[in-house]
Amino acid sequence: MPEIKPAQYDIPPQVRNTNGSDGGVVLDIRRNKVFRLNATGALIFEELKNGRNVNEVSLEISQKFNVAIDVANNDVNEFVAAMLTNRLIKFAELSR
């Protein structure tokens, strides 16, 4: 039986982002929408963009900000849900 791994996400081609010391900005150039992210949101977005899954990102957030893993996991999942709703990330294509 194959191992079931947590989902990974891709950034759609029409989405761009940039980060600064106080957070980041995500731009959907097709829909002409701009989304501002705080520093934590910018870190989560960047980690998802780099191919890390929710569990990996949650662990990093937990360690970096000294919060319980379940709190970090809940926050990361809420962020991912908002990004999916706004079509700023999508589920990664499975390679066959």
C-alpha cells in the first residue's frame, strides 16, 4: 500500500509575490488583485511555494515562533484555506 503524504501546493502562473522585512504582497495579475501578508503569512506562502507541505510548514512556524504545534498547524491550515479560496495556490499535480 503506498504511503499517503500531506498535500503539496503549486503557485498558479498568474500569481506573483514579493517579501520585505514586515511581510509580503501576493498579486494575481489575471484578476488584478493584491493581497498583503504579515511576516508569518509571507513565510508560510514562501515555504508552500518551495514545495513544503502543511506539516513541514507548521513545524517550522512552531519552532520559529515558539508556539504549540497544534496552534501552528491550525493557523497554517487556515492560511492555506484562504489562499485556496482566493486561488493564490492550488493543489500540486501528482506525477504518475
